[in-house]
Amino acid sequence: MNGDRVLTLAGQDVPVVGTARMYVCGITPYDTTHLGHASMFVWADVAARVLQTTGVDVAISRNITDVDDELLARAEAENVGWRSLAVQQTYRFERDMADLNVAKPTYEPKSFDYVADVLALAQILMGRGVAYEREGNVYFRAASTAERAGLSRDEALALAAERGGYPDDPLKDDPLDAVVWQRASEDEPGWPSPWGRGRPGWHAECTVMALATLGPGIDVHVGGADLAFPHHAVEAAQGEAALDVHPFARSWLRVGTVRVGGEKMAKSAGNLVMVQEVLDSSSPDAVRLMILDRPWSEPWEYSKEALADASARLEGLWRAAGRRDGDDAATDAAVDALLDDLDVPRALRIAEEAGGRTTRAVAGLLGLT
């Protein structure tokens, strides 16, 4: 590691010795890939490139949640096999990532392959007295995750209801408790367990895939800002409770949500903008620049005008790259800007002014080709 250079995220230094371990919340392969997905994965890609400037290797685990309620519902609605749908959507997602020049992860665990690990997690948590079984379901005691996330109980309950936490489940001891293992109906996929036929809970899938691929103690955990609660809070709390390693993640890169017409991009809002739709009329570099030219944690508005602005700025960046100037001091300053909370706007200003090799170095770290 280059000891005088350390990545800082949200005001917190993230020093690493040897290999930086990055976990990226991946897709549920039923509705890919829209710009909300792309924004998170492009930022993760840049964070890995910037981390490498400190002299460390980066191991990235980016999961595929291919056993999931929403995936099963979509497969049933389209009258297709759920595994077939998952394979098709995963292929499209990986094509989109390649088109956007997002590097392949070191590991790409699929939850289908980690069912046994979820069973092990459930048994460990029950053995530690922090989980319990009710009618074939295993629940993790998660009431404390509200405080962990800086939320009041009422705020946490509202978010749990909105984001798949099922706080109205009458079998729970507490509405905020989280499903580790859930009973499966006859027409759903299921696996044998000590509590009957069932399948993994969503949060538990991410907990075990992170632990199984990267081990305890993640350096950078990447996900959407809308996953902070309950998903990230429960995922981390389960991992810490099971293995007694704290913290589950040393830093969090929670990428701001994408909006269209003032509303968060979501299937329920009917305003999804798909990556391939955007790439039909613009270059991958312009899409990346549109995503990156802002603070990573802030929500942002997608529009055709924003894409046009990014295309115009990209042209200016390439003109600057073609100049013969640029120097080591400017390049170091630009890299320092990226190490300082991934400050892309500042790095771009330095690159445009310095030109030449400085611009080319910044373009490379931003994954622009």
C-alpha cells in the first residue's frame, strides 16, 4: 500500500493492507438493467479503480439474488420458469455492464448456490439466542437495527412496510424482526430444513454471500441509498451477531437514487429508463460521465438534457486530453480529489484545466474509454 494515500468515504478514512474487500449489492434478475442499477455499479467500479491507486488489490463480490419473492412473482405473471427468467435477465445485466465498461467482479455469487449457507446462518443465530422459529419460519431479532440506522421506531416501521420487511407478520415477536428462513408453499421453490420445506430470506442471502466470498469484515460495502434500511442494517447486524466480528462493513458507499420527472425511478412509478434505451442514442462514456459528475450520495435527476450536457462535456474532456500539457503535480491533485470522497467534479475541473496526461489519467480512473 502507498501509505500516504488513503481513500476517504463520507469523512471516514478506509486504510487497507494487502487486498481491499468490496461487496456490491447486486441485482434481483427480473427487471434489468435500468439507470438506477447502472448508477450504483458505475460508482462501485470507480471506487475500485481509485482504491487501486493506493497500491492495494481489490476483490469485488457482486451478488445475484436469484431466489427472491419479486423474481418468483414476475415469473408467475409471465408464465415462465423462475430459473429461466433469472438466467435471461442475468445475461442482459452482464451485457449492460460490459457495454458501460464496468469491470467484471472477482466473485459473482448467486443465492441459489448459497441456500445451505443460509441454513447454517439460521442455526448459528438460533444457537446464539438472537433468532427464533415460528411455524417453519426463522426470524432474526432486529428491533435494535432502527437505532443502528439512526431512525425512530415509527420511521423504521414505515420503511420496513415499504421495503419488504413485512412488519405486519403476526408470527413475529417484534414487527422489525427479519426473516432468515421462510416457509415455502407447494407452488414455490423450496429446500428441506430442520423447520420444514422453505427458502432463504432476502437479507440473509446477502449476509452469507458476503461472508462466504470475502470473509468477515468488508472494507467497502456498496449499495443504493434506498437499501440502507432495513436491508443493509439487518444484513450487517446478522453477520455481526453470527460471527462476533464488528463492524460487518468498515465503510458504506450508498449511492443516491435516480429520479425522473421528480419521482424516484422505480417499476411501481412506471418511469424506468433502461440502459440499452439510453445507449441507443448515446455513448457509454457519456452515460458514465452523466452518472459520475456529481457527489455520489446525492439523488439526481435523469433527463435527455442531462445526457446531452454530459456528451458535450465529454467532447471537451477529449480535446483537453489531446493537448501536450499536463504535469505530475496536477495529476496528483486530481487523484487526491478522487481519494477525497470520490470527488469527481473537482477531479474533472483539474483535468480540464491541466489537459494532456492529467486528463488521460483521470479519464482512466473514471473508466472512460
